[in-house]
Amino acid sequence: MSPSTPIRLVALDLDGTLLDSQSQISPRTRQAIADAVAHGVVVLPATGRPLSNLPPVVAQLTGIRYAITSNGAAVWDLGADPMGAVYSRYCNAAEHTTSEPTALIRCPMPVELAREVFALYMEYPGALSIFSDGRTYRDLVSMERFGKRFARRTGSTEARQPNDGRFTVVRDLTEWMSRHAHEVEKFCMFFDTPEQAQAALPRFRALPGTEVVQGAADNIEVTARGVDKGTALLALADMLGIPREATAAIGDSENDRAMLARAGVAAVMANALPEIRALGDIVSTCDNDHDGVAELFERLGL
């Protein structure tokens, strides 16, 4: 497939899409991105992660300047030093050379909604992260639970990164919420089992004013209503003067649904969930471990 309108902007999901199962980006995919950027195409990550969790292998790609983070709750201009912009949101930022990114879009949750969502999360055991101004907040209990989950998980598409300062660990998330509920971009919890997450999912979806998605079977992510990767993609495209039909989104999972639906071209990975593959204008024949993104760039004429 070669679109009738040349593609000028490509939004890339990370886990299960751009990143392989070892959290790396292959030389072929790197070259495909570099070639597209050299021809004036805007290529950017579109992730459920906050800015502090943008993997260095992504921030250091040729030509990366913009990033959609927190499922669209924040869109950043990373400037001339993307890795410095990421480091600016680390808890140990003073140990790095940093640069201050520009928040082009910020969509925090209404304060009372944030409190209601947080209270519901507190009814369940699980590893909770709160994303705010590009940072990842956890408390010691959540860090312990994340550690146990990391040790037991198999077959996950989540990027593997060291705990190198990208998490801001606070004494207690309830205490943090008492002062910062107005600053929440997104909540993200991993439950102890997929069954627990599935049982809780209807209760979160019943909360008025929320967008609720899953990045994995044991995960529930919540932002404010109308906040998603697709809305953010089109808002950024509008800022850059790029029409919808000249945009493409590449993804594989439930939290990519909105951007696949709204982009001019929906390109889906071979390893995507069946219901997500059904959304694709094109679907790769190769998965994220075998240069599926590079294949899709070629088929898009990039």
C-alpha cells in the first residue's frame, strides 16, 4: 500500500511495536526511521508511559523531537536534546545533563475525578504508578509489587529498563495525592493477576468522565474523558500544519485503538490483538521481533 496522500507524520507505539522483546530497536528499523526523517517526515513515539519512562533507545533515535506520553495526556517538544529532556524528569536529574522540554499539550484529570479514581484503585492490591508533569510517582509498596511482577512475568511486550532514576519514589501515594490530585496526568496499575484486572475493569469504566484502557491483560490505565493517543496525535498534527490524511499510526494493543481509529492510515503489527488487527488499513506480515515497523514504513512509501 502507498497512500494517495504522502505521509508526513508517523506516531509509533513502543511496547510490542517499535521495541522488540529485548527492548531494542533493530538496525533495519533505525535506518527506516532515519530515512523517513531525512525526507521531512515527523516520526514520534506515542506511548502510555510518562516522559521519564521514555526509553533511551527511543529518545536517541535520529530526528526524534516530539513525544505523545501518558496515553495522550501530555505532548512534548523535546527540543535539540531529547535525552536531556527525558532526564529532566528523573528523580536524580541533578546527576545528568538535562534540558527543559516544552509541554505543548497537558490534560490533567479534574481534581475530584482524580481523587475518586485513586480511591477505587486503593480497594485493590496491585502496583500503582501516578504520572504527573512527565514524572512517574510510586511509593515503596508499589515498588516492591512491581519488583515481584517483573520477576515472574513471561511473554510480556513491556520494555525492560533499569530502575535508574526514572521513578520518583515517595513515602506514600495517599499522602502525595492529598497535595497533588490536581496534577495527575494518568493512573496506571498492574494487578496481581489478569483475572483481578478483568473483574475490576467494569467498575473503572463506570466512573463518569474517564477514559479507561488496558496496555496488558493485568493492567488498567485511566485518564480524563477525551484524553487518548488519537486526540493528541491530531492536535499535534494540527499544530504542525499536517492534515489528518497525511498522518499514520502504528500500534498493536488496546491503548492504541484511538490513534489507529483517528489517524489517516492505521498500520497494525502482526503481533497485535485480533480486535486491533481488524482496525488496520494495513497489517504487517512481520512482528515486532522481525522488523515489522520497518516493513510498514516501506509499505507506506517512507
